[in-house]
Amino acid sequence: MFILSTIGRIVSDFSAARARYRTERAIGSLPAEVQKDIGWPPVRDVRVRDHGAGTWAGAK
């Protein structure tokens, strides 16, 4: 029974991801003015820092 519940969860997650993708595509196909009016894309308060190409190797 554990396998069936795991498969069910995977299918459910896939279905939700597909619905989210279709919604994002539908909203993305709207004119820019309409997207702005509905607040799309959502404003994120995440600040991304650009480390450049060499920081992974320890270069600063």
C-alpha cells in the first residue's frame, strides 16, 4: 500500500505543477498592460546577488 500512496502523491504533484504551468502560460499570453493591472509577475522581495563567474573557485 505504501507504493500506491507514493504513486498517488507523485501524480497529484505532477497534476498541480501542470495546472500551475498552464495558468502561467495563459497569464503570460495576456497583454503587458493587463499583466501589470493584475500584478503579474508577482513582485518578489528576494535580493539576488551577482557573484560573477569566478566566485565559485574562490576568486574575489
